[in-house]
Amino acid sequence: MNAPVRNAMTIDVEDYFQVSAFAPHIPRDSWPERECRVEANIERILGILETGGAKATFFTLGWIAERYPQMVKKIVAGGHELASHGYGHLRASDQSRAEFMDDVARSKGILEDIGGQAVQGYRAPSFSIGPANLWALDVLQEAGYRYSSSIYPIAHDHYGMPDAPRFAFHPNGSAGLLEVPITTVRIGQRNLPAGGGGYFRLLPYALSRRMMRRVNQEDGQPAIFYFHPWELDPGQPRPSGIGLKTRFRHYVNLGKMDARIRSLTRDFAWDRMDRIFLGQS
């Protein structure tokens, strides 16, 4: 009997007030005064993963790590991979090359100092690497990263590169950085999201499970799943002035996420990105 495909469980470690869609409503300079809930939510996630026997990769903001170093150390102590989500949740597409280098190098240094392990992976906030700024992948390699998970091969109003490969690839040749896209399924001429986010909360769990199993069984590829700590927190503060579409995307089915993540740990085998894609033990 063949061993089950190992899939990559990933968590983008940011708090509710740092979400890109809230940026027009929540000034960045107000962040330090906001109620932070990330530490309690990460504690909950670590417990779910431990109960389910799953290991994961935590793409963590440098801004969060500076304020919650003990949380970062708990992630590492749990046997999980520590990776970078940038410093302050700025989209890669909103930065110059020099600004982006400063951001990714700064976050890498902070995480390595706190976690005591090499940080090899990066995920751009809002999957903000695409056709117009593929130079960012060169910058990541220059900064010492070995892989990125920043290109989402779907059509979306805020991000996406639908023509990108669906599975792990080297955009700049085998000597370059490895890019590991979020999982999609191919239906007709379109890629449909199958790896987490708001789609996972909106769709019936059975459909998401079927799509990921299809990727494992028919494509013979690991699924890359992602979620955020705030997605398990229906009691989070709700800023005023948020538009209906953004509100729906952010809050839909938050109360169901805990049970769904627990179901994922039972229905699939999960591991860290570095073990699956870099062959590290």
C-alpha cells in the first residue's frame, strides 16, 4: 500500500487588523494600539496541529514576531517550520526593489534571531508577486531565501497569475528560487482555488476535501493549504466602515473553521514546506 501524499499545511501569521482589505479603514500607525489576538489564536492552532499529528509552516510577520517572541519560540519548539511573511504586511507590488529587499531581509533577520533556525521560505502578503514584479523572486534569492509561495495561479480581483504553473516550479531556471503555488484544480480552461482562504470557509468542506484529494490522486501532487489565525476567531473586533463585499469575505463561516481544520488533520497527511519541497529532514 502506498504511503499517503504529504501535503503542506501553512499559516500566514498576521492579526485581523493587518489584512490588506482593511488597509483603507485601519491606519497602519494605529496597529500598536489595537487589541492583538494573534497569540491566543496561535496557541489554539498549535494545539489542533499537535492533536492531529500535523506539522506546518508558519509564514510570520516580523512585526508580530518582535512583539510576541515567546509565541515564535513555541512554534519552533513544536517542530514546525518558521518562514517569513515580510515585516509589516506590505504588498510586494507596492514596493520598489530596494524597499522590498529591506523588508524581506529585515524580517528574515528578526525571525532567525528569535527562532534560532534558518528561515528559507517567504510568502508575499496578498500573493502580491505576479507578472509585473517577478524581479521580487531574484531579490528573495539574493536575501538568502530558497523558496517562495507567493504566486497564486488564479484570476482574482486583488491578486493572481492565472497563467503560472499550478505546481512547484523554478521561474528562473533550476539554479533559481523555487516557487510553490497555492493549490488549484483545473476545470475546463480555468484554475479554481482549492487551497484555503475565504473559498475554504465559503464552500462545503466535502467539496474542498474532494478537490484536494483530486490533486493528490489524479495529479500526484501535494496540496498546499493556507489559513490565518484570525480565521479561527469569530469574536475578533469588527472595525466600522467596512464594505459589504469585504465584510462577507472576511467574516463568512469563521465559526466553522476550528472544526474544519481539525477535519483536515484527520483526512490528510500534513508536513512542513521545507521537508516536502527542499527534501530536508
